[in-house]
Amino acid sequence: MNFDNVIFAFTLTLFAGMSTGIGSALAFFTKRTNTKFLSYSLGFSAGVMIYVSLVEIFQKAVMSFGEEHSVKTATFYTILSFFGGILFIAIIDKLIPSYENPHEIRNIEDVDEAEQEIKTKNKQLARMGIFSAIAIAIHNFPEGIATFTAGLSDTSIAVPIAIAIAIHNIPEGIAVSIPIFYATGNRKKAFILSFLSGLAEPVGALIGFLIIYFFTNGINPNITGLMFGSVSGIMVFISLDELLPTAEKHGEHHIAIYGLVSGMAVMAVSLLLFM
């Protein structure tokens, strides 16, 4: 076990999780959300995650399984891992009611309506904010495992993944902090709850670390392949189910697609530079 790699992986995961605090701060200090920039950023994040998942991480899973199996068997196991990762994150998403799920599309500008109804719906807003924090924390567990696994195995894909997840976490911070702030008028409380929801990612990384090193007797090709394959599926699901729909909801269709293509291009160039 390389201690430096473990620290690096945890640091990346912590960085990605803490970005929810950025969303909380932006919600407090900007009067109106720049929806076009948000749309482009989310599209960019989706492009990075889709490209690195299908082009790089999926192939690494095949190569890992290939150390102990034939090419056909290795590919089959990778496909199973890929769709297993999708099933895992889809079940988590399904278990959270849509009203309380911050990953279900909402219009950020609807916050103005919430502000107008603050006097009569304080309890409802506070409840929505708290459930949003819980829901985000649950979703962030697999994201934390994904970031940590990438950081532990390959820095060339770990940094872009961490940045993409950080971008994706910023609007989640807004989803938690705004309802709580409008319900309580307490910026500090709203920020803390938003920040804590993001810390579920390093907790997920810790769980991944414990599984890898204490329950599997260290990393072997099959475990590495399983982790890469499932991480690839998780990333693709997050991109298609959350990032792209939200990007199009808050901006023009073409802006989201431009962001998507830009993210893919930047990811392609960065992987080429690391070769």
C-alpha cells in the first residue's frame, strides 16, 4: 500500500465534496444565477465524465480483468461491472422521493417564489433543505468511492474526475442552502448543512478504502477491474440522469451541448498529454 497515493486520493475526494460549500456561498452573495454559465459548466462536467468513463476507465477495467482472464471474459466482466454501477446509483436515486431529491430538475429561479412565500412556508422550506442535504449525502457516497478509486489507481484520470464532480456539486450546495436560509434567515446554519452534505464524499472514500484494504486482502486485478467498471457506470449515469438534463433546464440546448463537447475535447487532450 502506497501511503502517498492514499493521501492524494483522499485529498481529491475532499476537494470534490467541499465544492458544495462554494454553491452555498454563491447562493448567498449573488442576486441572480447566471443560468447560461451554469448550463455550460454542467454540460462541460458531463462531457468530461462521459468521455473519461467510456474511453479511459472502461478500458482500464478490461485490462485489469485481462490480467487473469481472456479478452472476451474480461470484456464480459467489465460490462457486468459497468451496468452494475449504473444499477447501484439508479437504486439510490429511486429510493429518494422526487420532491426531496435535489437531483430531480428544479428551476433555480423558482427561488424567488420561495422567498415570496417565506412567511407561510418556513417549515416546508426548512424540511426541503434538510431532506436535500440528506439526499445529497446519500448520492455523494458512490461519487466519493469513484473519486477515491481513480485517485488511488491513476492520477491522469483522477484529477479531471474530481474537477467534474466538484462542478457538479456546486448547484447541489445551492439546493441545500437556499431553502434553509430562506426558512431560518441563518446563513451560517445553511452553509454548515450544505458543507456537511458534501463531506459524505470523503466518507465514501473511507468506505472504499476499508473495503479494498481490509475486506479484499488488498487490490488484485479482479477488484481493480470491478471498481473501474462500476465507477465508469456510475459516472455515465450521473452525467445522463443529472448533469445534462439540468444543464438544458437552466440554459439553451446548444449551450449545454457546447459544454459537453468542450468537456470531451479537454478530457481527450489531457489524457493525451499524460500518455
